[in-house]
Amino acid sequence: MALTVAIGGLGAIGSTVAKALDPAGGHGGIDGLRLVAVSERDADRRAAALAGISAPPDVVELEELGALADVVVEALPAAAFERIALAALNAGRVLVPCSVGALLPRMHLVRLAQEKGGRIVVPTGSLLGLDAVRACAEGPVESVTIETRKSPRSLLGAPYLARNGIDVLAISEPTCIFEGNALDAAAGFPANVNVAAALALAGIGAARTRVQIWADPLVERNIHTIRVEAEAARLAMTVEAVPSELNPRTGKLAPLSVIACLRGLVSPLRVGS
């Protein structure tokens, strides 16, 4: 029997995932998964995302998604994260969050999932070597750092910039605009540091994971360089993610990671720890 899926948000990530679940679409659907509901207030965005889908899902409010599907994908602005997370977890569902940074200061949701029989399954996103980081964290780890470089335009709207009076579009050379831990990075750049948040959850926690964010007018891709010093291994990894045309804050790899995550929920073969 197929697992049912609901998606909150039909932007760059949610719309791609919705089309991938369509059995008549280019991906041919995913055996064992069926899209049954979505939530998206923007009528134009909703119409574009669902155009051509062979079995259109129900369109409902965010709070209704948890009652309608086994798996709830969160692909929303971080401000709406808790609404959809509470609806899914109170119903004992599997929550697949894309706004991973919004989870860091809300670890009570992990306890809620345990109490209600739900699960939170974080997609890899653009995080290279996630399994290796998780494995290292089973033993002593000295340090975990991530340096993120993005074009200034992709950082627009970050609360940290407004609070500190930083005109990111005026930056003409590579500039480090933030240095701190993953928890502070997630609060200051909620749309930009989901990779750092996933790294923190996989490794040594948000307080010990160090983050640098660079505004770099010379780059066209979102570049993440991760370094781990552990007893078991020394890791150094770099990924250059192509930004989405629909939303430069999001990489093209993000929706593909969600699709792979969903496929892993039903696949008879799972590769990775």
C-alpha cells in the first residue's frame, strides 16, 4: 500500500517535488508514494506547480496536512515552520523539513515526535559527506566548520543584514559578513544556512559547529566548504551548488535531495547509514 504525501509550500522545492511524484510526469512518479494534498496560498504559484499533474492533490490549509498524509514535506519560509511541524508531528506523521535551520532552536519538536510516534527525517540537501560526518560523530570530534560563499543577491532579506546595517548589494569584493555558531547563523540567515543546520544535527550540535558566511560577487554558485577534525578521520569537502532560477537562495540540488529522501522511505534498498 502506497504511503501518502503532503507538501507545504509550492516554491522552488515544493513544486519540483510535486511534479516528481506525478506518475504521468517526467520522473514517472515514485513507486510506493502518492501525493494527496498540498498547501500554498499564492494562487498563481499553486496553479503553475500543479499544472499538468495527472491526479491533482487536495488544496488545504497548513494545519490540515498532518491529518491527510503519512509523510509531510515542509518547503516553506522559515516563519511558517512550526505551524506545519506541529500539525505533522501531533498526528504522528513523518516530517521531511527543508527549513532545517528553523529546527535548530526547536528541539522540543524532536521530543514531540517521540511522544506521538512521528519522525523527523532531514534531507541531505547540499551537504556533501553527511554519512561520514555522522559516523565521525559516533566517536570524539575536535571541530566542525563550514564556510558558505554566496552571491550578494542570494543573501538579500536576511535578518542579520538588517540588524547590522549591511548593504549586501554594495559589496564589491569577497567579504565575510558573519562568523559564529550554527544556531546564531540559522537565526540570522534563515533562508541561507540549511546546509549548516543539517551539518550541526549530523555532527556535534549547533553550539559547537562554526559557520562563516561570505558575500562574494565573484561566485555564481552556492559554495560550501566543510572541514571536520575527528579521532577517526579528517574530512575536507567542497560542494558548488547551482542556484535555482526560481529562487537564488535555494540550490537546484535541494529539491532533488528531498526526492531522494522520499524515495528512500519506500525503497527496498537503502544506501547510506
